[in-house]
Amino acid sequence: MRKLVYLSLGSNLGHREANLRAAIERLAALGEVAAVSSFYETEPVELARQPWFLNCAVALWTEKMPKQFLAALQGIEKAMGRQRTQPKGPRVIDLDILLFGNSVVDTAGLTIPHPALHQRRFVLEPLAEIAPEQRHPVFKHTVRELRDALPAGPAVRKASPSPRKRTSPPRINADEGKG
Ligand code: ADP
Ligand code: MG
């Protein structure tokens, strides 16, 4: 059965935006990408002395089972050159499962919903952009409610869109000759 999975993507090494875009392209092999949030500049949380992250949230329809899906995510992380050196340290790409339909999973290698989902602004801010009414299957609150209940903490700011993503011509051309 097809399920809607919500993912958190993060990068703080190399060309962060290119890394997120490359990961999203690779995710298309696991199912149908339904939504991608804006990219957010986020202050590191667990290990403060490292570069800021670029984070986003992605919604994707998949036929895979949770464990199989996690293995596929880890395959993408590996293919993109992620090295597990320092726990919580800098990474080219981090792919975390936030929600998997309404499934609740609690095994040694996989916890769904993600155990820190409700505590992290760098996860909830992008997720609230694409799924504000989605309910947490354990806490029952919506993503928007969880986001609004967060205490002040490390900074999370929407990044300005990349020029390559422009959908209308630059204003400087549109206004040319209008004096
Ligand atoms: P981080 O906690 O910073 O994301 P890693 O990406 O290295 O660290 O992941 C550590 C382990 O977390 C993985 O090996 C994986 O088995 C486990 N894990 C448990 N639940 C999840 C989840 N919901 N999404 C992704 N990984 C998970
Ligand atoms: Mg991870």
C-alpha cells in the first residue's frame, strides 16, 4: 500500500544547496515526490561548533516498507559521499524519516515518528510549510501546533531562493525602458 512519507534533509558540508537538490533527485527513485519545502538556514543544535545547516522537508509517496525505505536512504547518503566520522558532526547529507503514514515503529535501528521531531525547529519549520495539518500519530497534535509550542532556541531562517530557481524574468528586464 502506498504511504506518504515525510523526510528531513540536511547538509552543512560542501555546496549545501546542490547537495539538497541532488538528494531530492535521487529520492525520486524511491517514489513520487509530492512536495518540497523552502530551504532553511539553521544554526547547529547538538554540536554547536560546526557550519550552519541548510535544511528542508520533503513529502514522498512510496510502496516501500519503513526498514527497506531507511536502507534506501542510507544508500543515497553513502552514494553522496557521507562519512560517519563524528556523531552529530558535519555531513554532506543527512536523510531522516519524520513520519511514515500513520505508522509507529520502535526498533533498535529505526524509530518513527522521528524521536526528536517535536523538539526541533529546524525540522518543524520546513515541515509546517508543506504539512501544517498533519497529525503526529503518538502526540496527536498537528505539525503546526508542535511548531507553535516550541520554546525560543537556535535560529532557523528561510533561505533566499536560488537564482537558478527563478520562474519569472528578473525585474530589471521587465522594467526596462519604462523610465
Ligand atoms: P542523526 O541522528 O544525526 O540523524 P545518523 O544520520 O548517523 O545521525 O543516524 C543514526 C542512526 O539513526 C541511523 O543509523 C538509523 O539507524 C537511526 N534512525 C533511527 N530512527 C531513524 C529515523 N526515523 N530516520 C533516520 N534514521 C533513523
Ligand atoms: Mg540521520
